[in-house]
Amino acid sequence: MLRRLGPTMRALSALIQIAALSALDQLDRGALADEAINRWNTMSPRLRETAAALMVKRPARAKSLLEAIQTGKIRPSDLSGSQASALRQSPDKTVKELAAKLLIPPAGKRADVVKSFATAIDLKGDTKHGHEIYQAKCASCHRIGTEGSPLGPDLQTVKNAGKEKLLTNILDPNREVAPNYTAYLIETREGDSQIGIIASESAATVTLRMANGIEAVLPRTTIKSMSSAGLSMMPEGLEEGMKPQDLADLLEFVMQGK
């Protein structure tokens, strides 16, 4: 089924592709991970984020994802910190051991990255190009004005802290994580893993919010364990392939965004 949908998926808008990919999660009989990996280089960052979340969800898919990282088809930086953490904590022994080898937590490197892009604060930014970067890298998790999805903080509010603080938050997202934006890992009795922030809770259900406006309502009777990952849903390595001028453009767009 996934193979037949391939050309159609490419023709659809990003949001429709994300919805279609999420729907296919329920129909998957083992082909979803392979198809996602094969199409990885043609996917937008927003679609990759959804695909990675779906692969982390189940042990067989997670193993395929890690094998793709091992062979260089997917970069470790394509995963969010919380996704990498979930793989390292997987109840599946094979996934856990492979993740431990391939997804080594960074030690003290983020501060150096922030310093290397510090010049972006003083460069004159291009809001048009900054908007393009926002749409490609930020809109799946952050709203600004009428755009984006409300997973992380609304950029209209965080911009009040100034460019320096905003740059640090972008490049080192796990330095300070507010409790209401901390990622949670939920293991179900069926062996699935779901990662997101807790949008709401009741006596009967827990609602997890994920990137691109996706929410999962999980009955408490299906939950085996729920724990904080202690990390942001925002991935480290957002700066990959970018120059200080690109960050300057993004900062300018956020500061001027309405």
C-alpha cells in the first residue's frame, strides 16, 4: 500500500503528507519504516520529524531507524533529543544496545556551538529568508502569529527575552526546559513508545501533544509506564548546514514577526 501511495504522497502538501503518514501508522504491517527510510532524503524536515516519531514508537521500526543511522542513511541529528533518549531507554534490549552505541549524548558541546554562532546577534537579518527558515525548521513545533503548531513556546512571547537568549534557546534547547515543555515517554502495554509533552490529563486518559499539531489520547488502562525524558522536544543540531547569517535572518524574522 505504501509503495502505491509513494507518487501521490510526493504531490501532496506538507501538512497532508504528515496526516497521511500518521494515518498509515494504524495500517502498517512492517513496511512503514523501510519506506520512510527510502524516502528520507526527499522528505521535508517537518515530515522527517513525524516519520522519526512513528519509527521510535515501535521496536521493529526503531531497529530499522537505528540501522539506517548506522549505515549513514539518516543522521543522528535528525532525531530530537527526546527521541534519542527514548531509544536509549527502550525496553527492547536490541534497540537499547544499538542506541547506546550510535546515539551518544553530547557532552558540553552545545556551549561551543552557541559561541561559534554568536556573531549572528549583530548581523543585519533578512526577514524574508528568516521566514523561509522558520517554515522549514521551526513551524512544526512553534507558532508565531497565525503560523505553526503549538508544541513549544509561542515565538511571540519568547522574543521578548532578546536575540542573545533566543539564539541560546535555538542552539542549546536542553539548557533550560520549562516543566510544561518537558518531553514525556509513555510505554504502552502493547509495547509502543509515545513521546510528547503532556497537553492534558484526566482520571481516564493522558493526551500527548507532538510536532505538527498531532495529539494522541491514551487511555490510562493501556499505559504501562510514563516518565519524564528530562529533555526538550526540540532537536539539537538545528544549526547543521547553516551559517551565522542564516541564524541572523531567523532571529530577525522572529523579532519582527506578527
